[in-house]
Amino acid sequence: MNNELTITEGSITTPQGFKASGVHCFIKQTGPDLALIASDTPCSVAAMFTTNRVPASCIIIDREKAETGRGQAIVINSGNANACTGQQGLADSREMAALAAAELHIDPALVYVASTGVIGHHLPMQLIRDAMPQAGAALSYDGGMDALRAIMTTDTRPKHLVVSFELDGKSCSIGAIAKGSGMINPNMATMICVMTSDVAIEQPLLLAALREAVSVSFNMLTIDGEMSTNDCIFLFANGQAKNKKITAANSDYQIFKNALNALAIAMTKKIARDGEGATKLVTVTVDQAQSHAEAEKAAKAIANSALVKTAIFGQDPNWGRVVQAIGASGVQVDADHFHIQFAGITVAENGSAIAYDQDKMRAAQQQEEIRIYAGLGAGQESATVFTCDLTHDYITINADYHT
């Protein structure tokens, strides 16, 4: 069996049996803002949602549907979050699902809904009613990128990938598109992510695989410490690859999980690299922690530190900011034995500063990806978090977002 994984620039319509479209329904002034994604046949569906205590209307109805583990389509609008909109918001999300279902000639119970944009405004439902037939007519097996463009808000670049692998002698794949640029903080990252797969797999195993993948990827992503009301990730699997259905945690399941983990981490890095105003992808690894929970807590404290993030933007090797973030997080750290690497260069050992090559540091800080490593000297557990730098443009984007 060929266990090799290949990640390429595909999308959600790369796996067999999935169509998508993206049209302009005028919620946003320009560009597509209504996406429709559908499988030719019903799917096993796994989904995860924001832990924000004020969830958007779409999250509330999708959580109910996800309990069934079934689905066939999702409709997504951008430009309006449909959050904090009360009973009308719930009714509007349900109508969106029903409108899409009518175009697809399927049960509305099989259609999920996602929204992204400004909080506190009702959806312009007449615009969506008028545009849904166009979205249905535009569905295409090559439409993945159209759908992706329709879900973007402050994103500056599209985020899409596909991972290909082999199961039971059959060519299989998992495709993904995502939007997300700001208001990103676990759990989950502020984003909408849709994944599709042609693998045949039982739903409980699909959900377990998604939860594991999210735990090492999207839930280890932070841009600005803010958690959205609309975060969600969906994984549709329609079985069109005709592999022997995965019904147990066997070798085929392990291959599927490895592929999903690799895809999720790669997509997470794409989102981090496109943080609002970002110029750097930042990878923070904390090692030698007393527990995984403490490693994660310290890594997120570093990644969310405005002082650390602005130092990276300014190409200032101020690793003392890393130390203060660790100490302030409250985790166990051996002050006489911690170890720090900034931009991949060792700057502190055994709790003390050491001399380093200034020219190498300047060159390292000019790279597009900056790595920070902290060994706490307190144990054997580690965690890695993905983030970006904090720039002048972040303030500009968010100061002007509503207008």
C-alpha cells in the first residue's frame, strides 16, 4: 500500500462528487459573497464550532444538525455575521438552508449554514432569495475557488489545499478552503473552514479524526487573542472514492488521520501567515513543560503577547519579552535552567543571556517565518502554536472594519 501523502493547491471540489459556486448577492458592495457547496450524494459529516458564549444564529442551528452526523451541502454568506440578531436571525439561517435545499432538491436538514462579517445586523434576506437560484445554476465541479472567494472578508489571499493519498488501492483526497484573518483565538480560530473528502468512513470515526486534527492545528492558532461568534469547521465525506469503508481504527484510519492532520496544519499556517496586516508567520514551541496543558498555556501566552508580536514586526530580538510572557502565564518554569531561541538562534541558556551573532540574527529576522523556542526546564511535554506579527496595518484594518 502506498502511504505517501501529497499536499497540493487543490480545493473542495478536488475530491470526487463535490460541486461549488460563488456569486454576488450584494451583501458586500463588490465581489462574490454567497457560496454554495454540495455533494452529489449524502455524506457523513463532522463539525466543530466556536466556544464563544454568544454564538451566531448559524452556529446554533448547525450544532443541532451536526448531532445527526449527516449532511450534503453548506451555504455560506460573507459581509454579515447574523450574530446577536435574536429569533429573526435564527429564522433567517433556517430560511437560507431551505432556499439552498430547494435548489438542490434535497431535505433542508442536510444543508448547513455559515455566515461571516459584521455582528449585529439582520441578513438582507431578499438579496439572498434573489441570488440563490444563481448560486444553484452556477454549481460546478471546478467551482471550489469561486466558493472560496465568496467567503473571504479581510483575507488578503485565498486559502485552499488538497491532500491526496491511497486507501485500499483507491485514490483518495481531502480538500479544504478557509477564510480567516483577524479575531482569531482558540478555541477555535476565528474562521470558516470547509473540508470535503471522497473517502468512505463511518461518522464517529470521522468526528474523532476531525477533533484530533483540530487539536493540533486550528485550536493552536491565534492572531490577536479575540474569539469570534461564528467560528466553525465542517468535514463532509461522501465515499465516492469507493475504498473499503473505514469502520474501525485500523491502518486505513491511521492513513486518513495522518492526511487530515497534515492538511489541517498546513491550512492553519496559511491563516496565520495572512493575519490582518501580518508580515511574518510565527511558530512558537514550548518544550520541557510539566504538562501538555502548561506547554500550551505558555506557548499561547507568548503568541498572544503584543510585546512579542510587535518586536517581531520591528525585527527587534527582544527575547526578554518571551521570558516575561512565560513568567506571567503562571506555568512552572525553572528560572535557572530555561532555554530560549529567538528566530531560531539561541539567546539564553541555563536561565541567562548568552552572546550571539548579530549579523545572523538580523538575517534570521528578515525571513517570512520566525520560530521561537522556549525550554522551561520543568518537564518533558511540549506544544506548538501558530501566530503572526502585529503591525500598523492591523490597527488600520480593524479601526475601519465596520465602515
